[in-house]
Amino acid sequence: MTKFNQLQDIHVQKLKTMVAPDRVSTGSSVLNLHARDMSHHPACSPEAVVWPTGAGEVADILRFANENLIPIVGWGAGSSLEGNPIPVKKGIVLDFTSMNRILDVRTEDFQVDVEPGVIYQDLNQQLKDTGLFFPPDPGARATLGGMIANNASGTRTVYYGSTKDYVLQLTTVLASGETIELGARVAKSSSGYNLLNLFVGSEGTLGIVVKATLRLAGLPETFSAAVMTFPTVNAAARAVFNIKRYGLNPAALELLGPECVELLNRRKGLGLEVSPTLFVEFHGPSLSYLSEIIKMAQSICEDDGCRTFRSGLGVEERNRIFEARHELGEIIRTEHPDCDILIMDVAVPITAFEGIFDETYARIQEAGIMGYAFSHAGDGNLHINLTGRKGNAKDWELIHGVSESLVASAIAVGGTATGEHGVGIGKQKFMEKEHGSSMQWMKKIKTLFDPNGILNPGKIFPE
């Protein structure tokens, strides 16, 4: 394990010769803003924050940090949920908010070149008049660099895929300061090793992305949304399986437990029946086409015990429901001001989805804690938010027990410890169980690209 050096004043002065002095800060308020993300993991302040404005500056800073054994962590919007950007070994945080340019839009190629600090909602706002959009949608105002580092996904993943499916080319700076290009501006390639996907989802532990070429998709001509309620979570989960089995290809398929519905009704005035609820959306070329799809979905859901099926939602109502779904995590947080919240996710094969949801409620009830379960049901990705009183050791022993048992169950049925939040800090302990002997090869890859271990140390690999 590398013994890192503490940042000294001489190091700070050197950084100020690499970038404008006002883009280097050691002020406590700035350090505190870069000490934690949206997770429950403890804050840890860096020793300096630097705002680069170009790839050359990033390369110079990494070369300097590598030579002086100083840790480096990339920072986007701080919206991650597993402590992914928390600088647990201190050192330097590179904040990419000043590298936020959309460099080129090639509409006829369905491509865009961006810097890592671009917010994905801002990109889609700029693209709205082109008839194109960037589909991955994690909900939070995440940067594209952060989404690439974490292979982010969200509500539309079931139809459109995750971030890795849209990354064509990356310009990446390695720990040594060397800049390399990965991938190509083509839809497919059989040329060489797929190093591109090695870096997507690596959480900034292999290199720092300074430019990306992304694939875009055409905006759907029209959509149709529906809300359906079920007597039990099991019935809703079976409907999810059958909607997928019959090839209806929903663009979004979200399952909320009754505790989530009750909270959204109270805080957002949705007026839904307090029952396990599916939100589903279909995209297509015409309303007549979608009308037939909706009829098939209704028939499937009624066969699985659906109590109410409300379709034909207008744009305003659809937006209200899905905005509430996106805000659910923050609503849970504000609902429990005296609590910390463990936010976790697992993903399982679709055939195991019903069982993992069942076990979630059983574990929460057995532990006597408050929990919220909701899911990107179409791709078997379950989210659980567990609340515990701040500083209450008994609460947190129970919460960690529930979390660990659910992750173990997910892995046992061929699933994963994390579907989209990433490993970060919280899921390190499960990596050996999930990956077995392949973990040693991951470590060798890490050592090859970052021999001194300066890039986001203390993440992914259990220490």
C-alpha cells in the first residue's frame, strides 16, 4: 500500500504555477464542500481543491501528484450515493465545473463531444431543437464525467441502456500525466481490446476523463404513460416479468412500495391508491401504435391481479409523477431530519426480482426499522433507503445487518452488490464475494495504469 505524502505549502505554490492562482483553494469552506457526497459515509476533507480548465492542466497536475505521491480525486457534482468521490486519503480534488463546454454537436452522426463538467440535463436542454437527446437519466444533476466514471443509469435504462452504451470515445489522462484516446467515433468496432469499457465505471481509479464523444438517440415521436396498482408487491413483480416476457419494451418501468406511495401522496399530492404501484412509460412512432401496447399491458396486468389501471396520462400529469419519483430520495431525507439514511441498491436477474423484494420487506420488518423500497423494476435494480437515528448504535447495527443480508442474497442468486450506485466505499466488502478470483486481475489492471495508487485511493478494493 502506497504511503502518500501530505500536501505542503510548497506543493500548493507549485499548483498555482500550473493553473491560475485563484483556481487553487485550501480554504476550509471550499474543502468542506468537497468532503462528502449524497451518501451517509463520513466526510473527509481534501487538502486542496483545483479547478482545471483544460486537458493540459489536468495532465500537468497528475504528473506532479504522481511524482510527489499525492492522492488525486475527480469531482463532478457530488451527487453520488456510495462515497465514490469522497477523498478518504485527502490530497487534491480536481473539480471539473470549469470544464463544462459542449465542444461539438454532429447531428447527422448522432454524436456530441463534451468536457466532463457538463451537466446531462443542460446537454439535453441544448439538444432539444435537434431532435436528439442523451438518454441515461440518473435523476440528480450529475455531470457527464461523473456518469461515465460510475456507468450511471436510471429510470430509462430498461429501454435505452446505461451510460456505457453511449460512450464512443474518451480522452483520458493517466496517473503518469500521459494522455490517451480510447474507442472511436463509430457505432461498432472489432479492433483490439475494449479498453473504453474498462474505464467506464472505474470510478476514476484508472484515469481522469477530460473529453468524451457520446452517442445520441432520437427523441421519441410520442409517449404513453400509465399507473397501475396491485394488492401485493409479489403481484406487481409478476406483472413486471410478464410485461418484459411479452416484449412490450417499456421505456420506463418503476415499482414503488406502498410506503413510498403514501409519502409521495402526502408530500407531492399525487392522490394515488396506497398500494404497490407501477409507473410505466412507452415510447413509439404514433399514438395508435402505443394504444395497442397499452391495451396489451393492461391485459397482462389484470391477469396478474392489477386493481387499478390508469392510462392516457397527459404530459403534465406524466411529468408530475416522474418528477416525484426522481425526487423520492430527497423527500425521504427531509421526512426524517433526525436520521441518517443508508441508501443502497442491488440488482438481480428478473426471475429473482420478486424474491428479493419479498426478502427486503421481511428483513426490514424483522429489524423493526423504517425503510423504503423502490425499483427500476424493468432491469431488476432494487433501491432501499434505510433510516436510523443519528448516532444511535443499535439502529445502525440493525441497518447494516439488513443491508449486508440483502446484498448477500442478491449475489447468491447471480446478481450484483450494486446495479448503478457503484462500489465506492460502501460496497467494497462485497467485492471478493461477488467477483472471486477475478478481483486479483482487477487489482493488476489498477496497478498497471496507476502503479503508485494515487487515483481515487480507498475505493472499490477492500483494504
